[in-house]
Amino acid sequence: MHRVRQRLELGRPLTGTVTLSDPDEAQRRATERLLGRAPRSGGSLSVRLDTVDAVLRRSGASPDGLAAAVVALTGPVELRAETRSREERAWEEAYAPLGTLDAELSRWAERIRDDGLVRRLARTPENAGPLLEAAVRALRALPVSPPVSRATFAARNLSGAHALDEGTPLATLVLSGIRWLTGFPEGSGAQWRREAWASAGLLKDDVSSTALTLNLRGTPFLDAMADAGDPAVLTLRTLTRSPPIAALTAARSVHVCENPAVLSTAADTFGAACPAMVCLQGQPSDAALTLLRDLSARGVGILYHGDFDWGGVRIAATLARSVPWRPWRFTADHYREAVGALAETPCLSGPPAATPWDPALAEALAECGVRVEEEAVLDDLLADLGQWVR
């Protein structure tokens, strides 16, 4: 019955022979009774469809023949070509919102139609239509400046604050569009996704992300901390709602380090006289990137130092994708000098990474195979800062 129904769905005539390669005993007996055959043995069972049709008509079991019997037993049959045609029309209607996008996203719209991304995410055209409408609404509102949290943006522009939560089809689709909108490079992983969202001004949240600073001024809080020579912690919320503009326009340069011990020791050593500093505390947070972008946009030079290891140079490369910086004792010559001064030489581990600001640094790291943490060159960093002391 299943094979006959398939033929009807394909629009093929119910003629010729169908064969069941491994029939059970019940199937053999049913066929013999229907066709009036004597019992047969053998590995397969073959039946001529026009013979079955004739038997059904002649016996009155199905006066209209085999096709009518299949419909009566299994339900209406629809031609697959008609089903496909109707589905394709439904998909075309679902894709209609893409036609309202600006020219800069038209190629992205073509790509997601061709590569099947929407079909994989939505599964059906009924789901795809609302999904694409929401994605287009979000992309038409991007990028945003100043940056806002993803939840705030979603609450303002979409169905609710959680509309762009990680892992949702809408978040996947919008992030794909953002990459085309901002030219953000391909990648993977949570850190890459966070940076990709941030490239369009959408941040994870505006409270948990912080930036550790020293002697930046521009607000009553920062001024008080700078007068005391103490480090200050700024939230992303503060930096996007009331940035320390006075500090951003007054400083000529800011020293950026990877590890808090460097900034803390600088505060202990120089206090209020220390030049302005920002600490990334590992991978740069949204708050740190927002602060450094604002500094750079106002002509402040960014001087950067990090750990001499593969993780450290990846952090530096991540920072470089968001803000231009110059190396602060972070070149191949400084690395070789630091290795020569070490009492112990901890082994470098992990996959290599490029160092575009000084290609010789990556070569030196691979050659020496030694990890040099910032704390190991702290005296040199402090000596540099001392030259800038007010």
C-alpha cells in the first residue's frame, strides 16, 4: 500500500510490477487470497498492479479501482510536485521582509536564502516569516551609538528583553547580519560572539562588565579617586551614560596593561602622580573596549603591554580589532631582553598566534619557547611609567 501511495504522489500510473523482497507469511497469504493464487515459496513476492486494480473493480471491493482503494484506506493523496510548489510559494512569502533591507545588506539576504540558514533555523515558512521580520527590524536599527546592552536593545526594538538571548534562532540570524553590516571577521566561541555583537554596539549587559582604571578624571568619583591615587572601577553603564569626557579630552596617552598587579603596584609606587592607566584583567571586557574606543576617538594614544605568551598576544590582537594601539615594551627585542633576565624559564604552551604589530615577536616566542608574565618585568614597566610622572 505504501509503495502504491508513493506512485500516486509522484503522479506515476499504477501499472507494472512491485516486488516485496522479504515478505512475511501474513503478507504472502493476504496476496494469495486477494489474487486467488496457489501458495508459492521463494524469497520475494511480486504483484502486478493492473491485476490488483482489475480484481478490486471486478469484485466490487473498490469499484473505482486501486487508486480509490488507496485513498479510502490511507487518506487523500496530493501530488508531491504540487506540495513542493505550494511550499516554495510559502517560502517566497516568508522571505519578503528581506526585500526591505538597504543595499549594504542585500548580499547577506541573498546568501542566507542560498545557504539555507533560515530554513535550518525556522524549519517551516510559517516560522520563517515572523523570524525574518524580527531580524530585519533589528538590523535596520543597527549599529547603535552609544552602545547599549543587548537586552535593552531587544526590549526597545523586538518582542522583549530576551529576544536576542544566546542560542535563539533570532540571535543567530541577527548576528549573521551584523557580520555583514560591520565587516567583523569570521570566528567562533563565546568571546568571538561577544566581540561581534559589540561591533554593532550591542553589549552583553551594562553592569557586570567593568573597567579597572587609575588616575582617570572627569567625574566627581574619578576625581576623588585620582586625588587619592587609588584605582577605580567603572561599569559599562557609567561609561555609556556619563563617560568621563574631561579625562578623555585631557589625557595625551594612557598605558594599558593585562594584569591587575601592574596597575596596583603603579598606584602604590606613584599614587596620584602616576600617568593614566587602564587594566584589561585578561580578555578585554565590553567596558574596557568602550572606554578605550572613546579615548582613541578623542586622540588619546593607547600604549599596551601584556604577558609574553600565546594567550597574551591573542589578547593584544583582540584589542587591536577594536582600537589602535602602540606596543609598550611589547616587542621581540623587549621579549628577548626579558627572557635573558629570568632566573627560571617557564615553558610556553598552547597554539602559536600572530603578532602583527611586530611579526618578529611571534618568531622569538616560538624560538625561545619561554613564557614571561607581566609581573616578571614589573620593574621595567614602573621605570617607564616613572618617566611620565607629573
